Amino acid sequence: MPVVMDADRIARTLTRIAHEIVERNKGVDDLALVGVRTRGVHLARRLARTLKEITGDEVPTGALDITLYRDDLMRHAVGPQPLVRRTEIPFSIDDRKILLVDDVLYTGRTTRAALDALIDFGRPRGIQLIVLVDRGHRELPIKADYVGKNLPTAPDQSVQVRLQESDNRDEVVLEQGGAA
Amino acid sequence: MSAPVITKVDEIPAVTSLRRKDLLGISDMAADEITLVLDTAEAMKEIGSRPIKKVPALRGKTVVNLFFEPSTRTRTSFEIAEKRLSADTLNIAIASSSVVKGETLADTALNLEAMQPDMIVLRHSSSGACHLLSRICRSAIINAGDGMHEHPTQALLDAFTIRERKKRLEGLKVAIVGDLLHSRVLRSNIHLLTKMGADVWVCGPPTLIPTDIRRFGVRATSRVDEAVADADVIMLLRIQLERMEGAFFPSLREYFNVFGMTEARLRLAKPDVMIMHPGPMNRGVEIASEVADGPYSVILDQVANGVAVRMAVLYLLAGGAEHETAA
Amino acid sequence: MKRLLKGGRVIDPVNGIDGVHDILIDGDRIAAVGRDLPADGASVIEIPGDLVVCPGFIDMHVHLREPGQEHKETVASGTASAVAGGFTAVACMPNTAPVNDNANVTAYILSKAAEANLARVHPIGAVSRESKGELLADIAELKNAGCVAITDDGHPVKTAMLMRRAMEYAGMFGMPLIEHCEDPSLKGDGVAHEGYMAATLGLRGMPGACEALGVERGILLSELTGSAFHVAHMSARASLRAVRKGKEAGVRVTCEVAPHHFTLTDEALGSPIPYDTNTKMNPPLREAADRDAMLSGLADGSVDVIATDHAPHHYDEKKVEFDRAPFGIIGLETAIPLSLDRLVHSGLIRLPRLVELFSVNPSRILGIAGGSLSIGAPADVTIIAPDLRVRIDASRLRSRSKNTPFDGWDLRGGVAATLVGGRPVFVNPEAHLAL
């Protein structure tokens, strides 16, 4: 099980992304971070902390659950429903530039669902996508604005992101055998 | 939490669903299913605070609200829940005269089935009507109240309301006072609260206490002071005028004097007691106005939570059951 | 025509017979009973040793539904069902449409029975006109037309006064009064036994006391009038207690229990099919203590008769919500298998007692021929197969209605053949009897 990114690498990558954000947006005015549950939320919070260290400013951060917007809901004649968790976006997204944060970009469908959800919350000035790992195999015309690592993968492989906040360690692992 | 599993949409974990096709009653639900509904309802509640109170989860699904008994509150609650999930809703209110005249429930259901609704929400005056429907129809059936049997979504929203405030159900003393004999809300609540480990006390005149009630795992008493002493939650059940004519008790005034929830009786409970009522209330019969409108009453919260809980139930059943309902 | 039933265990309690015997039937009468009887021109039928030959079984509580409700059952289909169930005779209840409160209806029923020419039919007449509980029916006329007892079955006799008068009057003719024991005010709109199951399922209950009140009333009036009082479809332990005390005091009280009341409890309402309307009858299936009391009464002799209360209802009528469904289940073709399986094979009673319950006692109570294989008695014979494996299949029952909770049950014990007046009117192919 090759470790593709270790804790140190992840930390440096996030720092690099934070600097890119500041550069591209010329500061953090009108920015807000929204992490896609679950691990996107942890990453978003880390980025918020780093941005505060760099600029001294607070960037509002929210958590988005996209389960109810998935395009594969209700498509199985018989099957368990995915668990729905709370969405917490305690600020208005109107006229803000939203930085959508997710851990892995793969088919692009999660991002599509997140975009639909965000639009129901208001009308942001723009949405930029941040991902820790881009593993390719897009099924929709979605691209990330900030990528931690480009990781070419085979369809039968799986990318596991583990974060301290939920898994007690930081690492990105490439496993053989995609799960169902 | 176990390691994430890759699904079609990146890595969202799939968790247990309700292990059934229908929601006929709390009596056949397990504690973990109840917890799943309550957890899901929490997420659903947030949708009601958004500017656009809608998610596409049940888009394209048809839900029929088939109500054989009049009900504004429950039906509206289901309707809002269905619409918030983007389902197409159809309300059918059957006047009792047409039931007497013609079609049996079975025939009404079969005619409906032909139009392929995904889910049917049924309220009926006969206990077991939902079981009958579930044997006939392939649609998922949600029990919105059948005779004196169960009203599962009411018990779920009651539990949600309690859990919201008290953060748990286990170990709480819950007193339920009123017409226990004829109440479907009582039965559903007893099943749910005992499954979740609460200490349930039921109270009413002996004429209104069902036979063998202690076999349900509750304490029963006709002394209301005993029931509400140190209670964390007090639920009042509606008293109907017809019960007097059935000689269950002599008058509403006497009922209020012996069992009505007054401020004085309230003071015997815990200082942070919650007062609940499934509605509609008879002020001055089972509950004094001051108590109904007082600071301990969460009656309006119950109504608000009803939508979230019903959204959760609709969502969890709409995917279809992994296993057929055990008979 | 002569027939010789050769071999087979013959059980005839009235004549003290229990063992392998031959029975010679001449025409429609029993001609001889003994060991190794000569054939003497008779057609010989070999009865395998595992079959048991009994005096014809009599079901003294059957609803044949004709006249008036032929969609549920007719005399023809009902008697076909009876003989398939091993019964050579049935007593039919008067709650038809019109009620059997006069000679015309009685004659009609008897003519239909003659036409069908299967089981014998003994009509039971009404106590009151239209069973309304106001005026006495013309009981002497009913007796002369062929009725063997009176009842207002379906409900209790309306008042104690009317019951007293009916008992006194019918007592002239030696006719018993059969009573559906119940206190209507206590019954209310109950649909199930008042207990834990009804509470769980949210069904209105009727307590056992409701039936026992009717039993006590009847026993006191029987004592007062000296007339025979028979408790129909007894189900509650409080009723049995009253019957035992009445018998001890010498009152002329007898009672019957239906197979469903000694087999099932109110748990059947909840599973395997919740709210199964084929578990709805009056009196209802009660809690285990009541069922067990019925079993103890069957064992110790306090219960006199097993009678089915065969109550056919059309499929459409039962396919509704529980509280809207009519009360009643069929029973003619499940009685013997249930009795053999649950009473005999369980060790509770022995075969001679079974014959008492199904034949000796009903014939005595109703004052009709039967109950024994005495020389010169009508050749009504029931041959049972105590070890035959039977699976109840509702779709193949001969009754017009299929409302039974026993569909799919596997039971040990069945009917091999039924002979009425010497004629085989039912032969079970599974029993391999060359009849």
C-alpha cells in the first residue's frame, strides 16, 4: 500500500495552496471556504487557519453535505440510503468568492452536486475548486483551480485520504482494488 | 468510523438504511433504526432555515397522502416535507360517507397502485389498515395514524424534540397522561421510549388504562402526582368528549381536577421539565392554558420538528428496502 | 346391499368396544359387530389396522348459510365439506335469511339436505321470532318440522325472562336451549379478546367475563327450570369454571369447544399475518390461560363436545380492515386433523374420549340417533386415520368459503372415509381404502 503523501508532504502542500489562494485573489477579501463533508471540511478549516497566519484575516468557513444532491440517489431499485449529515454555512454566500474544498477529485460528480447545493444557498460571485488529490478519470467537464497533487491512477485502484481529525493520522494512500 | 469506501460518487460512506419497505409502526423498528431516523432528521431540519427550502432528493417521486380521517396538522406536515424533498405530492381526502357507500380500502388502494405512486402516506380509522395496504400495494406505505394502533412519525418527532433539548433519551423519566386506552400516539411513544431506554410512566383513570399495560415495560398509575414527580418530560394526551358518554369518566371538569396538568402539578417535576402534546389541545381539560402557553411547553417545537422528521422518514424509505418487511 | 368392514380398530364406548372388530352393515343399518364375522354375501372391505372405525361424528354447531347467503355456503357445499371432514351429521344454526323460526324454513333446509344426500342435517330452530328476542318462536312447530334444539345464535337470548320461558317451553319437548353466551353491554364494539394483544394492536377488546356472564345466567335459569342448557363455543376459563360448578351442583348444563379455541391464542392476531381477519371470530381467540383451560376441560370431562362453529364468509367480506370484517372461520374439514394432532397425539386424551366428544355426547344432547354402533342403529360410520400426515390446503377445501387460519398447516391425523346409512359418501384417496 504505497503512501503517496505523508503528513509532512500534506502540510507543505496545504501551505502552498494557501499562498496560491492569496496570490490569485489578491488577498482574502470576500473569500469564504466551504468544505465538502467529511474530509473536505477538515481541509477547509486547516486552510482557514493557514490563511489567518499569512494574512491576519479570518476567512469564514462552512461545511456542506451534498448527499441530497447526488445524481445516483434513488437510482438503485433496492439499496441503502447514504447517511445525510448537517450542512452548516453560517454566513451569506451572496457576492462572495467561494472556495469549495474537497479531498479527492475523481469523476467530478461530487463537485457537480456541491455546485447545485451552493446555488440553492445564494448567488456567489464565483466558485473556485480546491482539491488535495486529483486522480483523473473525469466524467463531467469539471476542473480544479488548486491541486495539491496530480496522481494518475487506474480505475481499479482507490485513493484513501486519512486525516488526523477523523482518522488519527495524515496520509494519502493508493490501494489496489476499488471497493464497491 | 471505518475507512472510507469508494462508491460511484467519490468516497461517501453508505450506511445502514431502515430495514424495511414500509413504516407501519415503531413496534417493529430496532433502536438503531430509530437513531438513524433522528440523526437524519437533524440534517433535514437545517434545510428549513435556508433561503431555498428545497433539495432534489425525491425529485420525480410521487407521494400520495391518502387520508381517511380529517387532519390538517399531520397532512400539512407531510405535504411540506414531501415538497421540500422535491417530490410530487397528491392529497386524497376521503370523506367517511364515500367509505360507507362504496369502495373498500383494498379497492381504493389497487386503483391507486395502477397509477404507480412511489409512496403512500395513509391515515385511517381502523387499526391495521396500513398492514392491509402493505400486503396489497407495492408502494412504500407510511403510517400516518391507524385507528388506535400506532402513529409512528408522531413518536419520532416527539423523540427528536426531547433529544434536541436533553441530548439523550436514555434514563429520562417520561410521564404520559391522558386517554391511554384509545391513543395510537401512546402506543408508538411507549414502544419508542422503552426501546431507547427511557423510564416511562403512564397515568390516567383506570377506565382508560389498557389491559396488561405493564407488559409494555412501563409503570402505570392513576395518581398523577406519582407520575409527574421528578419527570423530565410530561406528555399530555387528548381527551375526547365521547369518552364521557362511554362512561369512562363522569365529566371533563372532574377529569381536569384529577388529571389536568396545572402549574401546581408541574412544580413536582424537574425544574427543566418539557411539556409536550401531540395536538390538538383541549385547554382546560388535559392541560391548563397557563401551562400550554408557559415556558416549559415545547408544543410548537414539536410541530416544527414534525417536518424534519417526516422528511427523514420519506428519504430513508424512498430508496427501497434492502430486505422485505418481516410480517 | 351388505358391506363387511373387516379389520380396523373399532371404538364404540357406548357398547364398551375398543379393539379389532368387524362390522356388518345391511342396507342402512348396523347388522352385526364381532370378530371374524363371515362375509355371507357381503361386499368385503379390508380396513388396515392403523385405521380406527367409530360411530359417525356429529358437528352440532354449523352455519350452512342457506337460505339467504348462498354466496358463502349452501346446504350442498356445507354437507360436502362435512363428510370430507368426517362428519356423518351436522346440526345447523338458524341465523339464516330468513331466520329458521318456522316450519317452512326448516322444511326447506331439510329438502336441500335430502337433495344433496350427503351428511344428515338436523336443523336447530330459533328461540324467538326472527331471533329478535321479543316473542317466542313457534317451538312446537319447529320441533315437529324436525328441529332438535333452539338457539338465537349469533347473539345471546335477549332477556333472562325470555330465556326462562323458552327453556320451560322447549323443556316440554326435551329440546335443549343452546346459547351464544355473552353480555352485549360488556362486549360493546369489541373485536378481539381484551388483553395484551388487543392493547398492542389497538383493537377494542371483549373480556372473558363477557362470555362467563352469559354462562352463569344460563346455568341459573337451567337450575330454575330444570331444562337442558348447552353452552355454545365456550372459550374462557371463567366460563369453564362456572360449568364445572354447575355440573357439580347437578344442573343440566353441557358445553362445547371449537378446535380453534383449543389450538390458537390471541397471539395469532399478530403473527404470522398481523391483523389476519381469519383470526377474527366471536368468541375471540383468547390468551394462553384460556386456551389451556379448554384443553384441561377436554381432558377431565368437563367439556362435553367438540363442535366447529363452521362459519363461512366470502373472500371479499374478509379482505377488509380487521374491525370491519365479519366474525367467523370455517372448521368442518380441519376439526379432525386438529383434534388428533393437538389432543390425541399430544397425549392429552385417548381415542375413546375423542369418540365421546365427537359422537356419543352430541347425539345424547340433541336426542338424535347416532353415537354408537349398536345393532340396528343407522350405519353412520366415521373411519379416521390417526397417523395420516395431512397438509391443510384452503384452495382444495370443499366449503364454498376458504376463511381458515390453518391454511398450510401440517398435522398428523385425518379422515379416511365417511359412511352415511351404510353408503360411502367420502373416501380419502390418501388413506388407500378400497371403498
